[in-house]
Amino acid sequence: MSVESPPRPVSAGHLIVRQLEREGIRRVYGVPGESYLDVLDGLYDSDISTVVTRHEGGAGFMALAEGRLTGLPGVALVTRGPGAANAFIAVHTAYQDATPLLLFVGLIPVPDRGREAFQEFDVAGWFGSTAKKVVTLDDPAAATRVVAECVHIARSGRPGPVVIGLPEDVLTRDPGAGAGTVDPLCVARPRVSGAQLAELGERLGRARRPLFVVGGEGWTAASGEALVRWAAARSVPVVCDFRAYDAVPHELDGGDAFVGSLGYGRGEHAAALLDDADLTVFVGTPRTDVLSDGYTRGLGSETVLVLPGDALGHCGRVDQFIAADAPGFALDLAESAFTAPPAGARVSGADPGRLEKAREAFLRFSLPPSAPAEVTGGPYVDMTAVMEVLRAELARDAVITFGAGNHALWPSRYLPPGSPSSLVAPRNGAMGMGVPAAVAASLAFPGREVVSVAGDGCFMMNGQEIATAVGYGASPIVLVVDNGCYATIREHQEGAYPGRPSGTHLTNPDFAAWARSYGAFGESVRSTGDFRAAFLRARASGLPAVLHLFQDPATRAPSAVV
């Protein structure tokens, strides 16, 4: 006869897990550490999946991708000192990208503070300048309240990262009688008022060259479609912020108002629209340095800002500020009284020909030209032709990820989104994000196709997370563009110091063999004509896949000029 063990007293670490469950968190990503063993023990019996990654940077980027794609904060767990240092890149990216993220960091026991204990560091000092909030859990009874508040902060207003320090000894303490989870806090979604819409309507009525710039997160199919249809009916061009081009549909029957993206890799036609606008309405994003080509474009136009929180990062004038949730604003705008005038009346003085010309320029810019016959046979792979294959083969709801580098210019220009929340790429230019983001996307949406385009430099920063994909059944397809150098820096170098390459050469492995060693699908592609068949084999494998694409080192990313 077996004797049941008495129930274990609940601990602060276990309560943290229970509160995450109540907040709707489905996965956490991390590298284990002795400083938060009690949280790991709480996850043992939890419905939350624990995804063990190979590097804290990979864990952070996976959590960031989860936050970008689902709207709930992604959660990463790391240990003190070196573990926290490795995760810092994801916190900076989430802060500049305005993406909800929770980073739990194990800390030394409270009595050891200030004694230069093993791996001791100042969590607030490290993360205070690049997180929305940094808090240390010193009271076990406050565990669930702190988690609920931090989830709320990460999601509210301008979303961003929140860092929670977990002293090792506090996690194992009994929080006291009556301790339990708390109700999740409601996230306010401010809506635009009728008076604000009327004022905006007056501005639009006076404008002759209006422009809408959209960005941020949380866009839905309904809100994106509503904004584009509204703009098309009024001949108002719509452009997207840098790496936010999945906010609105690029093609819509009867509503083709989208004309491109701003920022690095943008077309000259999009920049010209920003320069020429007499009214610019920013929805979900401020006018930042990247969007404005380093604070040089579009600063003087009449400006309306629609943001759920403050105007952090905005430059230039502001004539009307509307504190509103961007997707909700789009729906309210489409349904507002001033957008439904009597037959024949006009609510905008915009020239229809301006939108038509911009749309034509966008289509020329975004459609990859067919590869010439001499290119398809090799000895290198033409990336523009690769994009043409992907446009034809990818499912409409495919998720695209990439990191930072010249390789990112091909998918950002030539791969249109088929649905909202279908792009994960770092707006702060962080390398190493593409592979972990693809792994997280595949885990979050197991029924969707996930493709990551990676440069050889970017891939090797977190390419080991292919092992995580194999271990957890994710199946992204990663295209590694191998040109043997840090190409973006080399390009800058050649402009400033021609003929003097320095510090940019890369010695690469056989990426296909490397992938196979993990149990993934791996294949080398040395000519353009071989890519389609290789891609189909990768897809059919059902495994995480790496296609090693050899590129001429002299090849340059596509020009921004139409």
C-alpha cells in the first residue's frame, strides 16, 4: 500500500508559473540556471511549454517573436550575470521595436547583495535604460501581483520589455496564507473621439497631398483592410514604417492604396511622397530617424500623430495628437460620419493621379524581374530569382523572418505579406534574430509555413537554434545567403575606403552538412535553376531545413531606385 506524500507548500516560484498560466502564456523560452530552479520546478507540472534554447540571445529573440506574432508578451527565462548579459540584445530590440516582452532573470540570494558574490550584477543598472520597467521580487507574497502588473505594462500604451529580477532565496519562500493568483489586468485600448475625427476631417479636406504612414503592432485583417479601403476611396497613399509592412494588405480588390515602405531599402517613390506631403498622418508609429532618412525627410508637413501612448522617438512638428489604439482608430475612421459624404461630395482634395502614379511605381519596385538565362545556370544563386520562386510557392499566410544585413533587402522588397502578423524582423537592426524568430513562429503557428532569409554572418550568431527546432518539432525553412563577408559593412567600407576591405571577411562552414548533423534537412544550392526543386524537397521533408545558397561575393542587394 502506497502512502501519498503530503502536498508541498506553494512557493513564490510556483506562483509565478500559475500567474503566467492565468495570463494566457503558452510557452516560455530559456536557458536553465541554478538561480531560478524553483520556477523550473513549477513549470514541471504546468501546461506551459518550456522551450530550452541553446543561447540566451536565442531565447530572448524567440520570446520577442512570440510577442510580435501573438500580442501577448513573449517570456524568456535566464540566469544571473552572464545569462542576463546574453539576453540584453533582445531587450534592446523589444524596446526600440515596441514589442511586448517579459524577461525573468535569476539573481543571487538577498543576503549576498553588495558583496561581489558569484555572478552578481545590478539588474536595474543594466536594463534600466532600455526597458519599460525593471523590478526585483523581494516579497514572495507579491509574486503574482508583480507578474500581473508587468504583463500589463509590457502590453499597454507603447508596448515594450519588462525585466523581473528573481532572487534565488525569495523564490523558495512560502508566500503566506491565502496566496494565490490574481485577475489579469485589463489593457486599455483608447479610442478616437468624434471631435478628433472631425478635426482630422477638416485637415484632410484642406490637404492636396495627404499621406498615411502606418506601423506598430496589433494590426488585424479587419483594421488593415478598413484603412486601405478608406484611403483608396479618397486617393490617399498609404506607406508603412520600416519592417512593419505586414500592418496592412498590399493588394486588395478595390482598395489598392498601399504604395511601399519607408526606411532602409525603401523605394525613391516612397521617399518622394514623404517629401511632397502637405499632411502626414502617422498611425501607430512616430516619425523616427530611420523612417525619415536620418531626420532629413518630411519634417515640415502638417502632422497628425495617432499613438496609444507617448510620442517617444518622434521628430518634427505635431499639429494634432490622437491618443488611440492604431487598429481601433482605423476601424473608427472607416466608420466615421465624415468618411461617408453625400454622393458626389469630396472629403479630400487629393489628386487621384498622385495615388495612381505611386501605386505604379510601387508595383515596378516590388515585382522581381525574371532572371536572365545566363544567371539560372550558376555558378551562383541569384536572390531576386529566389524571391520570384518564393512568391509563387509560399502559402498566403506564410511567416517571413530575417535579421539584419543586406540579405534582408530581398524579402522586404519582394515578399508581400499575405496576412497580419506575418513578419518578424528587427527594427533596431539586430543581427542574429532571423533563425530564433523562425523557430518561435513555427512553434506558435504549427500549421503555417515559416521561411527565414539569413545572411551568413547573421545566421551564425544564433544558427545553433536549429537544434531547438529539431528538439521541439518546429519546421522552419532557412535560406542562408553565403557571400563570405559582412556585406552591409563591406558596402559602406567600399564607399568610404575604396579598395581597402578590412574586418569583414567570413570563413564559412558547409551549412547544409552542419544542418544535417543536427537532424535537420540540409542541401547546398549552387545555381539559380536548382533552387525551386531544393525548396520543394526542404518543404516535403517536414523537418527544420537549411538551404545553403552560394552567392557571388560581388553581388549587391537590390537598389532602392525604381
